[in-house]
Amino acid sequence: MNCLEFKRLALSDPNSGDHGFVRHSKDCPDCLKYVAGVRRMDNDLSRSLDVSMPSDLIARLQLNQEMMEEDAGQQDDFDASTGSGNVVAFQPMRRYAIAACLALSLFVGGFLASGQFSFNQDIGSDYEALLSGVVEHMNEQAVTPIWDANKANKSANTLLASYDGEMKLKFLSNLQFSRICPMGQYKGLHASLETDDGQVTFAYIKGAPVGEMLDAGYEGYVSRVKPVRGGNLIIMSRTNKGLQQANDQLEDAMYWDI
């Protein structure tokens, strides 16, 4: 079992008795630390279930429920038209996704309400931490889903509004995906755009804006870190052309830019 397989199993069953899982946890200090964090999160979740949920998280739950129902409808239509026998396999995955969303939202909601956790982390001007966090998440997420543009835009704006009610993206016809994700030591909006030069990833991380815009080559990507209202925008592309195209589109769409 490698580290990626270990982390995936740790998220779904941190107390797994699988032989490979147990052995890897003994041989890999980093993964042992990782699963310990997941177990702490489960414990914190159980203690926070009786805490009132902030309105922004309620909005996220409603959004995710709508998306799950939309996906279910599309899958049922597909099975009805093709006679596919994949309904049984699809249903557990959908239930797991809903349960995971509820668990994460309740956990964060409890911490926000109790003052023990805040999205408004002080990230200062540590460019490398921002870049490494985004790339780490991109490497761990082997496949980035491609959504309908309406769904992606609706998700992005719901999530941005949960940070700041005045933050909103103008409609982007090439927006493919948007979700709040962990990125290194941060948590922020992870999204992707389809450009003439391929898919470009961008992230919005709330916190103290960096002092100046920075362009840099990082882990095989052409990257840009720039201050925006309430935080920082990180753009990752394989080419300069893709980076510039995404930057121009986001500058026009992010009318809340500082």
C-alpha cells in the first residue's frame, strides 16, 4: 500500500484493520500523523453535533443536496435509456458523498460557532506555502471532475458568498469545477477553467493578501499568486498562454478584486 492509497482509506475508515493499512501506518510516520489527524477530526465532529450551524454552511449543504439530486436524476435517465446495471454501484457512492459532505459541514460548523476554528487564516506573504498547498491538493486529487458550467458557477458563487456576501463571479462559460477543498495548511475554493491551452486550475484562499503579485515556475507549472479582496488568488497552468488567458478571464469576472 502506498501513501495515496493509505490516505484514501484513512478518510473512509481511519480505524481500518486492513493488514496493508496497519503495516503502512507503522512504517510511515507521515501517514501515521495523517490518520491521527483524521481520527481527531472524527472525535471533534462527534463533540460538535449539538452546535448550531452558521447560515453559510446551511447554504453549502443545500447546494450539495441539489447537486446530488441533479446527478442522481442524470444517472437514472442514463440507466433507463441504456438498460445499464450500474444503479446499485452508483447509489452507495452517492450516499457516501452526501454523508461526507454532511460530516465535514457539521464539523466546520461546530468549530466556527465555538470560535475554535476560522477560515480567516493569516497567511501573510508566504508565497511558497500557498503554491505548495495548491499543488499538493492537485497531486492528491488524481481526477478533477468536469461539471456543467451552470452547476460550476452556482457552486462557486455560493461558496464565495459564504466568505463574503459581496463576492461573486460573473458567469464563466468555461468554468468546469468549483469546491471548497483542503490545500496544504489552508482550506479554500478550488476550481478549474478550460482554456485554448488546456485546463487551468485556480484557487481562492481567504486570509491576509500577499504584498505583490508574483509569477513563478513551480513543480512543473507556470503559476501566479496575486492579492484579491479578502485573500489570495493562485493560478496554475502548464503554459504561459493558458495562465494569461485564465488571468484575463478572472480579472473580468472577479469584480470584487482589490
